[in-house]
Amino acid sequence: MSSTNPFRFLAFTAPFLIVSMLSSCGSISNEVPEIDVQISTAFNHKQTRTKFKTGDFLVNSPPYIIKAKVPTSRIEGEWGNPNPAKYPLDHRWRIDVESIEATSTAQAIAKATSGYDASVDRDGNYMFARFERKQFKWGKAISYFSQFTDDTGGYVPHNGHLTYEIWGTTSDNRHIVHLTCSVTHRDLEEWGPNVRTTRSIKELHADKDYKLVETCASSDFEPTLSELDRLLDTLVIKVSHSN
């Protein structure tokens, strides 16, 4: 059993992997979006804001080499109430806004019935749960839980890899919006040798912890899903010309 990947939100493991930050087809804008969100005290730990022009390195640490395929703005930090979790990636959150003609992504999101067929996953996640549709001030989106590990085990939901994701497009289809946050639940096992594995998707979906993630109150997670939704609802996007 391998340890948590420090680049969990950026790539899945492969030798000297170069990962596209763009999953949809469309014309690429030369404009870097100016973004802002209203960040509450609980989310305002280790906050960073970064802009990436096309071709800039998102990660340059072999074997993880990732370049921005479209102009992208990012805000990220950690949630803690009052302090961040003891494990480095627990409650880490990130918002990416990509400047791209997003019609095909909007269509994929509109047709999706689950995380499995949403056609937006870029991390090679093997598990999806709790699919929902969302409406934000800036546009429409879907949300779900995902899970990824560095090895091939079909692990049940657990703290350390369980991730809440929101994928959306702005109303004018000029931007793709993506939120990720590592979430935890008091009744889930911490990542380690005690986490159970399953042999099939059917077995995974029948597991008690998968059912817990699917059916428990959204307020049972840390941070709560409504907190994350409210954070993303404050997103404001302005467009500025890159030099």
C-alpha cells in the first residue's frame, strides 16, 4: 500500500507523465481570467493565488511534469476549524478557472448521470459517488465524490483520498470551473493498512462505507459540502489580456 501522492490533485502516476489540463475540445483563448472568491476564516489557511499562461509549468518535478494547455487561474488553501488537519492533504482545497471555449464540456456535464460518465475526470479516479447537479451565480455544474490511489487496489471510501469535486462552465461558456477538496468523515477509516479493498465496482458500491458517503447528511463531512458550495458560489471572473 503506497502513501498519499503529494500531487494528488494534479496527476495520476505514470513515468514522466505529461498531463493535459484540457479535457474538452474547443478554441483556446489567449486571455488569463482574473478571479476572486470570498474566503471565510476556516478556508483561509496557507492560501495561494497563481496565474498560468499557456505553456507554463503547473508542476515541474519529474516524474510529474504538467503544463497548462490553456490560460488558468488558481486559488488554493486549506480548511481548518480552527486549524488545518494533522495530515498534509486533508482538507486541502483548490479552485481552477480555465479560459476556454467550453461548449463541449457544458454539453458533457448536461448529459452526465454520474461521475463515471461525466467525461471530465482527469486523474484516473476509480470511484465516484454522490452525484448531484448544482446551479451557481456564475453557471451550471455537477458535483460528486471521487477517489484515487497510487496502486491498483479498489479501496473503499476513506479519509486521505476521498475528494469532493465540482465541475462547471460559466453561463457564457468561456470558462471551465473546477473545485477540489480533500474531505473527511468521522466514521471513515484513515488511510492505512486497515482500509478494505474490493474486487469489483459492484462490490465497492455494496460496501457500507460507500453507502455512508452516498446517503449521510452533507453536514457530516469536514468541511461540509454546503460550505464548499458557498465558497464556489462567490466566484467572480473577470477577463484580462495576457501579455
